[in-house]
Amino acid sequence: MRLHLLILVATLGACNHIGGESAKTESVQDIQKMTLRQPQGDYQVLCRDGTTEFDEAEKVLRDDICNGNGTMQEVVCISTSGGFVPTSTKTGRTFGTPMAESDCNLATNAARYGAVCGYSGGYGPFRIADGVQLGQGPSISSCTEATSGARRGVICTGTGGQVFLKDITSGRTYGDRLTTSDCLESLSSVKYETLCSMQNNQFYITNILTGQAYGEGRSKGDCFDANSNASSHSVCIGRNNQWVVARGGDGRELGGSMPLADCKKITQGIREDALCTRHNALFFPTGLNSGATLGNVGDSLDHCLHLVGAANSQVVCSQVSGGGYAPTRIRDGYTMGQPMPVESCTDATSAIQRAMVCTYNNGQYFPTRIEDGVSLGSGTTLAKCLSAVANGAICKE
């Protein structure tokens, strides 16, 4: 049984939001595959970063998955002459020299993202795939703190007191050396595709896969704050002494700069690949993939967030000329029907079912296909149109 998260999310939310069929949670986007394990009753989850977790259903339901905490590595403690050694269950490779059984158990329990602690003249993380030692520290506790604190395949490690953010698989380091506490704090702010790396005493939002630093450097606290409020596809980066929304994958900046508090509202308010962007002190719903603004009339940030919050099935309300709002396809900016009052429009997008939305024309509302904008049947009131769109739904108000 695969992709049970979709079933679990639908079970939780089906009766709370009529248009929930197309909404995506961050956790769903972060999962490649999920399988129910019998008779254990838990889920084996393959995360987007390639790691595997074993998570209880309760963790899945609260979206506490694919963050490294549930990762179980293929290592066990094997008894040898002189003690115990962390050992790969796949290859039989041992990591370091024998240590106390209690230390070995700590090492395997704290293994994350293909790294496990071993002893070789000091305690340090080893790459499980090939046995390469990635760093060395003074104690088993300092090493397990590093492995358990790893995020997205990045670990805090080094030698001789020189601690770096280091990619476990490639060995790439990000930015300049850090204190251990700053390094671990940087990783604790990682949620998706970016981390904060330090260059010349400034912290930059940095792509984990490519190592590219985005925008302008900022203070440690502000960078960590911005990064911890990233969404699965966007993050705030420094620009023009303020902050601008950028795509996490390629750093493309969307719209103009603004205070960090406003920028964080935007990254946390993304829905259906739509977000708000700033243009000449006004805010517009915007397609995340295209970068194009939707509608031709801007408004306040809070009002824009209200529109995006009601987006559904790749449709969002946008303000258009004529003093009203129209359901708008996010992928291409196509507006459907004539302008209607804002709450009528957000009611229409929230109630989308079976790829149909209510549109307005000449005083009446029509069930309309989203794909081609074709209206069906004769016009009626908004309430009757919404009822028609929801007809046959399992849950009713």
C-alpha cells in the first residue's frame, strides 16, 4: 500500500474544506513514496532527499515527517575483540575501532542521512556508503550531537576545532567555518532546500544541492529566521537592505523587497503554487512557477494573502479592472467570467469540486469548467451554483 499519506490527509480534512481535493500539504510534497508496514502498523517513508524514515501514523498525521528525526540507517553494533563497532548491514563494513557497547549504541541510534559515529583516534562521523571519515571531535556525545542534528544530508563536522557545514554525500562545505553552536543552529533552521552559510561574517540563504548563495548577506538571527520560515518552494533572501521572496530551487526573485515580517507571511501563505508579490507598494497574487502577476489591480498584503488563502485546484481570485474579482487560473493567468464581489469569488474558489468553479456573468452565476473556461447550464444564484458544484460530495455543510 503506497501513498497512504494522501488518504490520511483526505480523511482529516475532507469535511473541513469543500475544495480540499487538490490542496497539498508540505509533507505530501516532501514524500516520494510511503508504504504501510504490516504487522508493525507504521509507515516506511522515502523522503524527497533520498532518506528513508519509519514513522508512526500519529507523526504522519501531524506532518512530523521527512525531517531526519525518523531516519533509520542500515547500521548495527557488532561485538568484536576489544568492544563493539558500528557496522553496515549491507556491506559488513565497520566504522572505526572498537568502543564501549554503550557508545556504539549511541552512535547507531543517532545515525542520520548516511552518517554514523565511529572511533578512530577520536570520535567522528563516517560516511556509511564508503567508510570515509568526515570529521573528528572530542567525545561520543559531540559526535552524536552532530549526526542527530544533521538536516537534508548536511552535517556539522570538521577537525581541529574547525567546524563546517558539510554535505555528507559529496563532502562539499558551505561557506566559512562556524562555531559548533552556530552550525547546529543553522541546521535547525533548515526545512527544505536551503540553509544559512556564513561568508565574511555575513549569513546567506544558500541552496543545499548547488551550494549557490542567494541575495545579500544578513545577520545570523535574521538569516535563521528567514530560513526557518521557508516553504517547500520559496524562501526570503536579502535584497536592497530588506527581503524579497525567491524560489528555493533556483533563487529567482519574485517582485520587490519588503520587511522580513511581511516576506515571511508570504512564504508561509503559499497555496496551489500561488503567492503574493510586491510591486510599487501593492501586492498581487502571483504564479510561483511563471513569476507572472495575476489580475491587474493590486492591494494590501493582508488582502492578497486572503485571496491566496482561498486558492484551490490551481485557481485563485485576482482583482481585475471593473471593481471586482474573478477566478483566475494560476498557470496562465486566464480569468473566468466577469468581476464579482471579493467574498463571492473566494467562496467560489474555496468550493471548487471536480475541476468546476462558479463564475459570474450578467447578474448570474454559472458552474464553469476550469480547464477551458466553458460555462454549463443556465445562470442562477451563487448559493445554488455552489450547491451544484458540490453536488455528490461525501461531506456536506
